[in-house]
Amino acid sequence: MNNNKIPSIDPPRRSSSLLSKRTSVSSITKTLSRLGKRTSNIETNRQIILDDEELEEEEYSGQPTIPNKLTSEHFARYEIMTEFINLKNQNHCPLGVYVMPSTNDLYVWHGVLFVHKGYYRSGAFRFQLNIPKDYPNSQPSVTFFKDVFHPLVDDHGHVNISQQFPKWRPYQDYLFHVLHYLKNMFKKVVLDGLNEKYCLNKESYRLYRTDKPIFHKLAQQCAQLSITESFLFEHVPDDNMIRFSPLSEAKFDELKSQILSTTIPSTPTTSTSLDDDLN
């Protein structure tokens, strides 16, 4: 193989005279940058960012260093695993949200979200977090497994997170930010501030604005449907490690006794009212 050829790049004819000289790596990379504007088969992830001061000290080796695509994929996987591990931090994963990567694909996370208050009280909503291959440069997407009556959710379960993330900012926006917004979108404070242009379910948005009793009724139907046996125990993908099991009365009594035996009685000064729980 001719050592003067540049891998995977088919330069114009006039570049052959330039390659025959002992030019520095800096001049080669600058030339490649110019050629990249004219050559459609040069991938964007092959752009080279080098320190000019280091280039002056390096000698020309005959072949400029081009990042390996496999290396960038490993880096993306490392980023995702780091974020998943950091969900153990108290302020990262929101309360009532549980996620686990797919057994087949690290770029797919399965999750379940429990809602304890508000219009969707008692709901347990299964969802899937899809992470793009070029993460963190592109934002993830979220899809619910069952119909969710919500202004931000379309008929196929796709969630629009653009109001919170109008422009995804790599290394400023993270997966745990998406999980927090996913939990908060069921709260009154987020529902009150929704912009119609981001709402995929226009009817749900209209009812929330004009007829809250009907909206509340439909939201409760949605929440109760989410905790039926068919939703909890059936049609769970094989790669989803988050699973629910039926609980017998004997097992329930056993767990109840364990919980009560470890519960510290609250004093009147620390008790909360029902009104506080609903707010």
C-alpha cells in the first residue's frame, strides 16, 4: 500500500502534488477541511480537531489521524452508562420513576412512572426512553406503552418534550432532566403552563382549559386503566426487566406486617392533613 494515500478520502487530482511534499500534519488537516466542503462522501464525524501548538512539535508521519467510528460509538455507550449509574444520586432520578436499560439494547430504557397526586392519581404508566445513536448531540424521545390522555401525548403514545427542551443542549441537558419533566408533566403546575403549539392532543388541551371536571374524569379513567391486570402483567416485552407479579393475600399480609413493624409512629407536630396531600 502506498503510504502517501489518505484512508477513505478520494481527493481531487491536483492534491497529488501536495501529498508528495513533506508538509506538516497541520497543513494536511487544513487541506482536508477544504476538500470536505466539496466531497460529499466525507462524513462529519471524521472532522479533525487538533491543537496547533502540538502540531508544530509533531513530524509528518505520512498519514493524518482520522477518528475511528467505533471509538465514537464506545464513547456514546460510556456516556449512557455513566448517566444510568448516576441515577442513584438522590437528585437525579425523580421519586416514583424507575428505569432499566433493555437487555438487548443499551440505547433503549424501559421505565414505569407512578403518580400519587393530582388528576392522574394512582396511575402507573409504562414508558420507553429511546436514546439516539449520536447522543448526547441529539435529544432522546419518550413513548408510553398504553393510551395516555394527556395534552403532550399523541394517539400512539409519543410524548412531545419540546416545550421544556426547545433546543437540545449537549452536556447541559441530560437524560435525568427528561425523566424529571416526564414526572412533572402530570402535575398541575406544568399543565397550567402548557403552550398549545406543543400539545399533540388538542382535545385534551382544550378540555383542560375549558372543562376541567371532564378532563379530570378522563384523566382518572386513564390512571385506573394503567393499573389493571392486563396492563401490569401482560404484553410486557421480553427485554423489559421491570415486571409486576400478582400478590397473594398471604404474601400481602406478610409484607404489611413487615412494614408496620418498621414504621416509626409520627407525632402530631409532624403529621400532615389531607389538604396538604392533595396540593
